[in-house]
Amino acid sequence: MNNAFHISEEELELIDKYLNKDLAGNELAAFEQRLREDSLWKQKVEEVKWISLSIQEAGLEKKLDAFHQELTAPEIAPVKNITWKKWMVAAAVIILMAVSTLLVLRKPEHERLYAAYYKPDPGLPVVMGEEAKSNYTLYDGMIDYKEGNYNKAIEKWKSIGDTNEYTDTLNYYIGVAALSAGDMEQAVFYLNKASAKTHSSYRQKAMWYLALIYIKQDNKTAAEKLLKNIHDIPEAKTLLKLIVR
């Protein structure tokens, strides 16, 4: 088990009860609420679930070996080949799952923290009427963003900025769209602009995504500096404790 999460014996016992459906009533409700609100707790549960699955699969591997021995015996009729194919498919699936699990568990801590805390910004609600007409390109780009067409959205929003000005709204959403598209350099550039104004409504969120980018890049010093100044996002305090411990 990866020590980056420091899963205690009590936590392991509680997670085991949950996975085995031994929780009920208020205890189950509290557990599920924590899953919704605590990204790191959700990550711990997933890790224990995968490890448990790997242990179960180890037992299935022994069954596969025994079944293979039966198939090689002379008295086995050809009709068994259909069953053997099913077992081969099952074995392939198990191998793929085991490899995927190992890849997840071997990820560096900073990458796992990023994956646990990063959630794409949902974007602005797409309005109708006069406001939509007067800001057509902005909302047209927002539709692209929500559909995952991040580069199209960025292109449309930049056309607004180049023609008029780059507002905090444009800088922020170009930044988060670039982040979703995997362009970290562009994301940092525009999110820095969005976080520069003290009284901007986007400042705290821009700082949050910048901090996540720095964590992904394993730049804990830069991330720590930002997280210390984020007061509107509760997860910032938890994440700060994890990177400075």
C-alpha cells in the first residue's frame, strides 16, 4: 500500500466494512458524505478497493492454473474449448486490470494529489435573450468548452480579447480551458492574469488552479505560496497540509 496516503488501521477497517456492505444507517450516510466532500478520502477508498481486487484476482489465478491442468488431460472433450476461451478472456482482463493498478499505485505523490483534487471548472451557464446576443462569441465559446472543444473555445475567446480587451472572465476561462486541453504553459499565463487583480471574483479560483498546476509540476514551493492565500475554497487548507508535512 502506498504510504503517501498514510491509511491508518482504523481507516482501513472502516473502508473494508464499506466495501463489504457492512455499513448501514447513519454510519453509511456519514461515510458517503465524506466520499462526496473529501477528495483524498475518496482516493484512499479507491486504493483499498483496487488492492482488495488484486488479492481476489490472485485467488482466481490459481483457479486458472488448475483449470488449465484439467484441459490438458486426455479425457477432456473438444467442447471444453469454448469454456477455455472464456477463461482466456477473463485472464486477459485480470492482467490488464493488475497492470493498470500497478501504474496507478506507482504514480509519484504530486501526480496523485493533482488527480485527487483537480476538477474542471463547469463554466458559465449559457444564457438566452439579449445578454446572449450582446455576448454571442463568449457564450458560443462556452458551449464549445462544455462540449470539450477547448481549443475552439480558446480561439473564440481570444478573438474577443484581441478586438476589445482581455477581461478577468476571459483570462480565467482561457486559462482553465488551456489546462483542460493539457497546455500548462498557456494555462499559467492566463490564470496569472486572472489572479492578478485583488478584487476580481475569479482571483481565488484562478489561484486554486495555478496551485494545482504547480503541484502537478512538483513545484511545492509555488503551490504552497498560493494555497496559503486561498480562503474561499475549503480544500485548499487540506491540500496545503499534505504538501508541507
